[in-house]
Amino acid sequence: MWERVEKGNVIYYTLPEWAAQGAQVIMTTRVGGVSEAPYEGLNLGLHVGDDSSAVIANRRLLLDANRWREGAFVTAKQVHGDGVLYVDASFGGRGFSDYESAIDDTDGLFTAERDLVLATFYADCLPLAVFHPTLKLLGLAHAGWQGTYRNIGAALIGAMGAKWDFEPEELWCATGAAIGPCCYQVDADFYQRFLERYPDSDPWFSAGEKGKYRFNNEKANVALLQKAGVKRENISVLGLCTACHDDLFFSYRKGAGKTGRHGLWGALI
């Protein structure tokens, strides 16, 4: 289960059971850091208009708090797709101090190498983490509604399974903070699109206002992970809405598109 951690003026969430088995994963918040409004706090995104020196300073705060090396950091330019990539030490440093050097067009990263820090970024989209506690494999993915529609969780598990021999039921998974159905309304076309692709997806939606629907992206991804073979008892859910808790997280919708990014970062230890 997720556990809240406070280090100095920085707050984030960790998975202690995962750490005990060899994977340090953190779900960051916006609390702490040096960025100024409208990115105030611990903004980790270099691509949102914030001062790059502030973002780099914020990133170093987290690296130092977890005894991670800057040269081990690797991230990607997320495009709301289902592209996933295996990364090793040769990718170390990609995207840390400049957005241009991040891996192109990728929404999921996975590795079997220790001391490589995978970093993904969010502001309402759902963070996903996948861990094999015996083989020591770790993957992170960015699941906005488009990534969910394309089932990036299954894509990540499939890519990991193609490289190593394991059964999905052996995996541990976790979902981080994301916008909840309380704050996420979609139109009928959105609902029908999902229903056509996933005929059993109706429970992911509830009635909204004026003929609209409320979409539960977290519930959708938990269901899709189970379809991929993950046991429900092996899925840890943070369950916090980024829009309701915009004092704690960045929210693209609440900030009308002008906001920072929190992160899901992880490394095998």
C-alpha cells in the first residue's frame, strides 16, 4: 500500500513493500520545491513553461532525498500513446536537464537494471507502475484517457513479458493520483467510443450533468490490469483526485492548462 513520506518540506508517497523487495517507487506531490506560480512548488516538468533552473533544482531535491544519481535519470516525451521502451544504463541522463534529450514519443519505460531512475510526469493522467518482485523488473507508464483507451498497462506488461518469461499473476502493480470521476466529465461520444472497444466498460462510467458521463480512469485501468492477468490483491491504489487535491497535486483541468507536473519515479535498488 502507498505510504505518505515527508522529508524536509517535500511530500511524496512510496510503496514500502516494494522497496523491501527491491524497487523504490515514489509518487510526488507539488509540495516543496522552488517553482513560482502557476507552477508553484515541486514542478518537475521541463516542457510546461516553468524556469528550467527551478525544475532542475526540484528534480535534484528528489534525487538527493532518495540517494539517486543524476546520471541514472531517464525520461521520455510523453504523447498520450501506448509506446513503451526497454531502457538500460546507456539511456542514463536522457531528459534530465533539457527536454530535447528525452526519449521521443514514449509513454512507458521499463528496465531490469539497478540504479536507473525511470521518470514519468502527470497533471491529471493516471500513473501506473509494474513490478516483478522475483525477477526484479520495473516499469512505469503514463495513462491518460488515450493511453487507457489503447490499454498501455497491457502494452507494458506485454513488452516486459516478451523480454522475460513470467506470468502476469506474478506482478505487483500500483496506480497513483489522477483526476477522479468527481471532476472528470466526458460526452456521449467518449462513452460510446470506450463501450465499442470494451463492451464491459460501462461500470467505468457514471451519470454526469446534462447528458454527460463521469469517467473513472483509475477503475478502468485496474480492470484492464486484471484482464491482463494481474491479481486484484496485487494492485495498490492511491485513490486521490488531483483536481480535488490541487493543493497537493498539479491538475491540468483545474489549472486551465497552465500548471506544473508531478511525477511517478522509480528505480530498482
